[in-house]
Amino acid sequence: MYRLAPAGHETYPKRYEWLVLLLLEVVGELSPAELQGLDARQKQALVLSRALDRLASGYFWALEGKGLGARVKLVSQILREQGSMVEWRRVGSRYEMVDYNCLFPKVAESYRAVCEWHTNLLARLLGHPVRCVERISEGSNACRFVVDP
């Protein structure tokens, strides 16, 4: 099996500016009352949750009424348009999505919450439970997601 060195991963598209803009939009809409009494992790979770809602809502129209297989195919296409190198396949009654390019590797290394956010985004878009069983940020050559029916 071949594996890219960290310098090799850096040659693939990254989307740091997109993530920063999304998070800044969300932070700008929060009220002081929403943040009152929250610790740092809770604030991060709130911002990521709102960002997930915003991002997912932009794709619901394209996914509405489609079965799981069609959703997996379409979400994979959307991810590739954003710079991911995702492949998908059906494995028994499940689907597997394998992404060879992390769009936010430096952030994911420091904040695993970003990996969980990505997994939750996939689950929201697909309308089915998703588990991340391998992560680039933990040394794997890809992020591997299992989509349960």
C-alpha cells in the first residue's frame, strides 16, 4: 500500500479560507445571551453546530426525496467539487465513503471536533447514521466513513 507523506498531502486542495468564512458568519450571528455560561468547549460546539445547520440547509433541496444510494453519490460529488478526493462503494447493506484528502488537516490535528463535525455533516446530508472508522488526522491514509442503512 502506498501512503503520502505530510508534504504530499499539502499539495492537494485545502479549504481553510472557506471554513474561516463560514465560522465567522456563524459567530457574527450569535448573541451574548447564547454564549452566557458556556465554557470554551461548549462555545466551540455551538459554533460548529450552527455551521453544520447552515451548510446542510444549502443542500437539502438537491437531496430531498432521494434514496440512500443516490444521496451517497450526490454528497460525494458535492465533496469532490469542494476539493475532496472521496470515493464511495456499497458494502452489503451499508455504504462506505473514503476521502483521501482532508480539507482542514492542520485544524483536525488540533481539534478533533472538526472531524466529528464532518461526520455529523455527512449524517445530516445522508439522513442516516455515519461512523468515521479511520482518520487522516490520526495517521491513516484516508478518512473512512461507514454509512448505516
